[in-house]
Amino acid sequence: MQSWARGAAGFVALAMALATSGPAQADVVLKADNGFVVRNSVQVTASPADVWRALIDPAKWWSNEHTFSGDAANLTLDPVAGGCFCERLPISNPLAKDLPAGQREGGVQHMRVIYAEPLRAMRMTGALGPLQSEALTGTLTMTLKPVGSGTRILWEYVVGGFMRYKTDEIAPAVDKVLVGQLTSLAAKLGPVAVAAPATPAGPAAGEVAPAAAVGADPLPAKPAGTAKWSLPPAAPKVAKPRSGAAVSAPAAKPALAGSAVRPAQKPGTRPAPKTAVSPPAKSAS
């Protein structure tokens, strides 16, 4: 078995060995004692259809080092709701001769598909690698968004629950492993879009627009009239007051005509009794 089977130590070591430079943008966007969120994105010149075809065939781009069998050819992904991102574990160890007759080969369920929308998005649940031994839930959302003549690929992995690893150590390691897989996928798809310049400008003729910054919309907007409840909601926009603008106080209510202003009353005292006013005497006629 390779790094995942050897546990967190090998997992972290191999992750840290990955080059930090490359076409993919990566970041640990949130960390807490009970979980973390990592977000990775890359833009390629391939179409969403080509990206989808490659994405659902991980045997051709997933790293051998991050499998339990040591060979990515044993990986399969069924891109439908309930489908399995699984790995075969062929019986090839010295004890195979002692196995009962008819014993089937082993296997690993890395993740389970819970949302599949071809050419646009896939969501899977599962704790990857050494996280599988912990009481954790992981949700990986992968989205494809057409950008110019290419595609932006965004992965967001949300992990939460109880684990025996320190978040400060395992979160960056998971982030680097995922960006390594995303970089490998991008390499199978041909040229990667040029990184965004300091001063954004429109793309030249035939050039793919620069990649969107990490932290952009988790899923592209769906056509009008379609259901959106199953997708992550967009962050609400909060209107901010303009700089230097004075905030006006609410206007005081106007006093009613003929009303008298009551004098202030000291606490603990009773108000003075009202004096009855006699009606004016009628004049003698």
C-alpha cells in the first residue's frame, strides 16, 4: 500500500513534497478544531464536455501515490446519484493462498455521489485518505463553469466531525494533495489558461479569459426558472454606506397643536393632582 495506507505521517510527507507552484490555485479557506474547508480551482482551455469526460475517469489522472492499492488503474467512478468512487484491492499478498475458496477481492469506497449534473457539477461525500479512520464527514463539490472558450474547474472540500489529527497540520496536507490531483487532471486536458494579470484586461482574440479568483461562486448560476435549493446559496450582498456620508438621525415627531409639555417628575414622587376648572359664569342679560 502507498501513502494513504501508511497513514497520516506518509500522507503529510508526500503532500508537503508537492510543488507549491503550478496552474491550480489552492487555499485553506476555513479552519476550526472540528474541521476545515479547502478550495482549489484551475482554468483550462478544454470544453466542459471534455472536462466532464476526463473527470469521471479518475484512473487516467489520479495519483498512484494516493491510492490504497498503489495503482490508480484500480479506481472507478460511477457519475450518478448513489454511484461509488471506489478502488479495487486485488488479492496479491503472500497470504492469498490461504484465503477461502471463492473469496472476492477487496475494495475501498472513497466517496459516494450525492449530486450529479453532467457537464456542470458533481458532489460526493466521504473522508479521503487517512481521514477515513476518523469520525469525519467530508463533502467534495466539483463544478465546471464555461469561461470564454475554456472551462474553470472548482473543487471545494468541507470536512467536519471528530478527528485525532491537528487541524493546522492535516488541513494544509489535504489541500496540497487535492491541488495535486486537480493539477494532474488539468494536465490531461491540454493547455492551462494564463494566470490573471495585475490589471485585468479583456482577453485577446482566441485567448481564454484569466482564471477567476479563488473564493468566487461555489457553483455557477443556473438558468432562470430552474430549482436552486439543492445548490449552495450565494452569499447575501450587504449594502455598505458610502465613505464620508453622514447618517441622518430620524426626524422628531411634531408636537400636537395645543398640547402642553409635561414637567419632569422626580423618581419616587407622585404627580400633583389635577385642579378642576369651573366653567365661566353666565353674564346677566
